[in-house]
Amino acid sequence: MNTITKTNTTTLNHYGLIGYPLSHSFSPTYFQQKFEKAGITNCRYDLYPLKDIREIKALFSKVKGLNVTIPYKEAVIPFLDMLDPVAEEIGAVNTIKVLPNGLTCGFNTDAYGFEKSLTPLLKNQEGAFIMGTGGASKAVKYVLDKIGIDVAFLSRSPRPEFVWSYSATNNYYLRNYYSLVINTTPLGMYPNAESCPDIPYHLYNESSFFYDLIYNPEQTTFLKKGLAQGATIKNGLEMLELQADRSWEIWRS
């Protein structure tokens, strides 16, 4: 007598995160918990550490959507078929949707997450120093421009046209005008938690607001030094959760 084996024909939808390296990532656990809470059994979220961004082309036929992190938020753009208007204006992508016809569209949900997490804590900040000039900093600038906060970039490698050195914060006027200080660099990220941007922390005060896009550790050295001066502080965890939720909405729409 022949035995009939019942097979599971449910299609498993794959999502994931690209970047390099990806040794410590919030995303898989967050999405797995999200799937379990919603009773979603046909979706999986994995890490895809790509040493070369060109490897992404092989992924597009295997996944429904991807998140993008360091160092590929800008480098990924030439590999996409189209961009959402916000991502195009920002010039950086952290979310990719693979459409049913196989075409790919890039989005920026970092801006959404940053705006929603920042604005409830703003007081009377007129200007912001953004430390770092990578893809994440572009989303931050987009939001600050949108809500009317002046922006100046700080970097260890200043450029005459628009990027100042960290030492610019020694200037009393600049430091008080640009009282919102945002770290978009990896400085202070686990496991190198002792590092931090080289600014004169002792010159800041209770009117300052330190925001770090890093979420691990919960309080970076940058945030601890700001808190010691009485500054308002916030890490990037809520931003990360908000951008992840927005990514999911885009993938499922």
C-alpha cells in the first residue's frame, strides 16, 4: 500500500538585512517577535552580511524585502530600479521592496523613525550639529530641514564647503546655537563602547540635547558625557523600532 505524504505548500516569504559586518543586529529578533505576536508563520527575517554590494543582485530573486545598514545606504542605489521620492531627495536607502514583477524600489524609513522619535523632546533648539556624513546623516538632515532646524556637519575629516571639524564646538556662539548634537557615526557602538566623538563635552549644559543613533549600548559614552552636563539625551532604539515598523508596512502594502 502506498503512503501519501502531506507536504506543506505554504510559501515562506524571506526578508532580511544587508550590511557589513552584521555581528550585532537588532533586526532579526525584533522581526521574529513581531511575527510571533501577530501569528505570522510564513515569514522569516535573516542577516545577509555582504562583503561586496554587488552580491545584492543575487538576493533580489530570493527575498520580498531588505533593510540596509552601514556601509551600503548610499552604495545600494545604483542597483535599484526606482526610488521613492523621499529616498531620492535624501540620497540614501535603508529599505528595499521587491515588487511582484521583480523590480526593486528603495525607500528611506530612517527619516520617518528619526522624526517621530525626536520631535516630542524638542524644546527651543534652533540649530543642530550632525556628527558624521554617511547615509544615516542624510536622513537626519532631511528631517531637520523639514522641521526648520539649521544644520552644520562635524567630521574628523572636515571639508571647506559644508563640513566643520569637531573643534568648531569650542566656539561659544556656535555651541549654544547648535545645541542639538546628533551622533550618526559608529563611534561608541558595541563592542567599542568606550569611544566617542572628540568634542568638548564639559562646555555643554542643561540646554543641550544629545541624540545618538546607536542603541547598543543603551547609553553610549557620548550620551553619558552629555548627561553629566545636564543635557537631555536619547538613544536610537525608538528610531530603529519605528523605522522597522515602517519597513514592514511598505513590504506588506
